[in-house]
Amino acid sequence: MLGEIGAAFERGDVIPYLGPGVLRLPPEPEIPASAEELVVRLTAKATVPHKIRHNLTAAAQYIENFKHRKTLVAAMNEAFSMKAAPTMLHHWLASRPKLKLLVNAWYDDLPQQAFQERASWGLVQGVSQAEHFGEWAHYFRPDGSHVPGGKRILDGSGAKAPAEAPPETLQWETLLYEPLGSVAPNANYIISDSDYVEVLTEIDIQTPIPEAAQIIRKGRSFLFLGCRFATQIERSFARQIMKRSSDRHWAVIEGPLTKNESKFLQEQNILRIDAPLAEFVSGLTGLNVSIESPAFV
């Protein structure tokens, strides 16, 4: 499928969807590359009951409830503020001239760093209702400045109408979408149980999905890299973000799948590529993505 995916990139028909697993590619930045690693970082900073110490969203909720939201945000900032360089994959994606949308479903800012190479792009990221009540996403320019607008408003009946994208954002050649938020530029995080409850309550009707992302995804195929679909949260976000797109997608997942993962891939018509991520990326990009590669020395 490498030829098919490569041709789709050339046409601008691919939307890469990056999960935390891409951080295991060289040079393997020293920031959490899984929910398991992240919850260890968070619970090292705050005492959490043993029964939820390995549950990321529950541990985050406990810290928020008993230590304050600011404590949770500070712990997230510390976990993702370590100096880290984008991987070769990030740079390769940033150099694709016809890339219209990139989804980064983790909290790092490596795609943002790589995107500084692009001429025209912008960022939209999910925000927590705990900190930005009534808002679902914030838009930012490449310099990190906030683009005003995008708030939900009341329609004539008193109901909340979907937020419209600020006009400026629809002119960007490429949109970087971070549905879970990010450490930069404003430390927005969807991380606790209550954060996810707020989003998942409305995600079926697409309210939290930015208008610009909904427009771009039409007719395009998603390529999932560094993602798993073992949890309901992972499946729900992927399902709703790719809604009304193409009917053909790909996911690079090495090794055995869970029953729920297999069912999800079949339901969403996602073709699974059973290969190590570094091997696939090397084949797709033509670059030597390996620990021994001189490019990472």
C-alpha cells in the first residue's frame, strides 16, 4: 500500500493522524509517549489513590479535584515542556506541499515546531470547559498569537449554535488540529474525566470538531500513525474526527489487535498495516528512520 498512500500524499488526499506512538521514532524525545508513561509523571507530583494510579484520566481528575486545576496543568506543563526536537516524520510531513490537515492526538508541540518550515499554516486545539466554558477550540497563528472568534453563541431559540471558524483560519494552506490540546502555545489540555465527559457528550453531533477541520476532511483519507484504538475514548475521537471523510483509510499497527480494535478497523474501513512504525515510515519517506541513522546523531 506504500505506492497508493504515497500517490495520495502527492494529490493532497491524505490526513495524517498522529498518536503518542510516533514519539518512539528517533530521536525519541524525552517526553511521555503513552498514557502509561504520562500517568507515571503526573502521579509522581501528587499523591493519588492506588486504585487509580494507572488510570490517566481518573488520576488527572483526582489531582484536579483535590489539588486544583492549576496543579494538574503545572504537572502537564512539566511533562511536556522538556526540550525535544521533531522526529524525521514530523519534518517530512511538514514538507508535503499539498498537506491540508494534520491531526496530532497528543499533548506535545513537535508538529508545531516542524511546521515553522511551512509558509502558510495555523493551529486549532481543543480546550477544557473547566477553563474556557462554552468554548470548544482555540485558533492560533504560527507565532502563537490567538485568533479571536470561534465561540459558540445562542441562536434565536436560545439554543447554542455551532461555532464558526474565524474567516482568517479558512485562508491557511495547512491546518494543524490538536483535539486534546497541547503544551503550546497556551497549555490547553483535555485530560481529566470531566474534560472528556464534556467533549464526548457532544462529539456525536460534531460540536467540538472545529468547522475548518470538518471542511477539509471531506473526501480525504486518514493515515493513523502511532495510534491504538483499545479504549472507548481513542475510538470515539478517531470515529468522529474522520466522519464524512473518504471511505478508505489506513492504520499502521504492529502485532496483535484487541477484539475492539479489530471491530473498529472493520467498521471504519481502515486497512491495517502490520509493520513496525519506523519500517513503514522509512518505506513511505525514503529516509533511513532508525536509531543508527546519522541524521539523528
